[in-house]
Amino acid sequence: MTTLDDLFDPTSLHGRAYAVLVQHPRSTALETAERLSIPPRVAEAALEALCQLEAAVRLTDGKGVVRFDAHAPEALSEAETRRRNHDMLRMQSAAARLGETFRSVRRTTDADGAVVAVYERRQLLADFEDLQHTAHACVKVVERGPFLSDVETEERMFELKSSRITAGIGYRTLYQETIYHDPERLRHVLAANAVGAQARTLPDPPMKLIVADDRRAVLVLHTDERRGDPMGVRVGPSPTLDLLVKTFDALWLMATPISVNPAEALDDRDKAILTLMSMGATDDTIARRLGLSRRTVVRRTASLLERLGASTRFQAGVQATRRGWL
């Protein structure tokens, strides 16, 4: 099937025929055949195809001789551009409709919140995006290597995350501590934190997970497509989902808030306060042992808990030990 692309291809028959008409207006099929060194019937078929494309027009002079003339190349190019733009808009509209169906079908779970297997990497990435797109309140993520996405996909995910944070969605992400050795990913983490996300680290998170609104989740089982078994599972409202949410919340409490400098040191006074605090000493005891006012101890204790992302003194001790502060 001849297309307008053929008209601007100097190696195609129709492109050569069109060029002849541009250079020699009102040519007959015989004249065109002679200039192209092809049989007259072949030239006539090519010229008729140009007329069907509206790239040429058939004319009959006063003597009944049929001649052909070309339409302006610029007009053809503009018409083709408009057609392609229309096709592109139509394709995007169709893709948007199918995308809604795609997400709707995958949001649907069985009555018991059945676990659905996912076999393809691209499908897992699509599910990760979908859970973020459709979240109404919060997104929880456990991120660890090996990673599913390439650099380009990471940039798109970061832009999606930033836009959802701007829309008011809360993000809590647990990273493997190796994030500190990945400057590009660490840059994304810190940039997301700057606009409202929360991020913490664990030495070795036990899974790779994303949860939206505590109502839907995707758990990654592995990242090797060559194995043939499921790469991950989708989980709807169910006891399995409840377990995943509770596991995330427990891991979050054990994790350390991410820092530009994870090995930042304490001064001797804060180290002494933290040591006594992790042993269960009260503020009054700490103040008496260190010769400080109770008010100073309370203020420094609150600051240490905040820096460590801990809600209890025991958690603060665990986090401080992991950071190498004690």
C-alpha cells in the first residue's frame, strides 16, 4: 500500500514518479514512463496511485489527452502532519481508555482478597506506578536491590512520587543501607524528603514491597524473568495484606532515618546521655549522674529521639548502636 512517506523517498517508484511530475508538470503516462525508463502501464499505475493519495491530479486537455500534475509538496507535508497528529491523539485517547480498564481490572480482587501472580517485569513496574497513581492517602515502600528499573524509569518514578507528594499523598520508604553507596538513587531520596517524604534504612530489608492506603499491595518475589515462575504477587484486602502492613510498620520502627551523613558523630555529652537512656535511666537519674539540669536532659533527649527516628528509649539505643554512635 502506497503512503505519503513513499512520495518523499527518492528510491521508491512512487517517489520517483512524483518527482517527475514536480519537475515536469502536466506529463502524460508515456512521458513519465520514458523519463523513468519503465513500461507505460507501470507508470500509469503509479500515477493513478498518486491521484488516489491526492498527491497528483488527472487532467484532460482539449484534445482528450490525459495528463498528470503534482500537488505542492508543502501542502502534502502539512496534510500528512495533521493526519498523523490526529492519529496520535486518537491513539492516546484509546490508550487512556484502555489504561483505565487495565488498572480497574487489576484493582479487582476476589472476595477473599486473592493473591494474584505477576510474571513480567514490565507488569510489576506498571503495578508499582498504578498503586501510586491511585493512592488516596499513603504509600509504603520497601526498596532493595536488585532493582527492577533502569535509570530512565527511575527518573519517571521519581517524578511520579514528587507529583503525588505535592498532591498530599504521604510516602514512607524503607531502603537498604546500600543506598548510601548509590549517589543517583540517594539524590532522589533526599530530594523526595525535601518535599515531604519520609525515608529510613535497614541493613537488609527482608522483602521488596509497595502498599497503597493499606488496601492493596505488590510483593516482589524475585527479579529474574528467565526463571519462569512468578516475579511477584498482587495482594488485595485479606489476612495476607494485613500481615504485610504489620510487617512494614514493625520494620519502620526498627529502621534509621536516612541522613546525608549516616555516620555523623555525637559529642561526648550526648553519647553519655544516650548510653544512660538506653540502659533505662530516667531523666532525673541522667541529670544527677552527669551534673546537668533536668531541663537540659529533657531537651537533649527529645533531640536524640528525633534524630534517631525513635519513639522509645530502647529503640534509640538500638538505632544508635546500628549507626555506630555507641
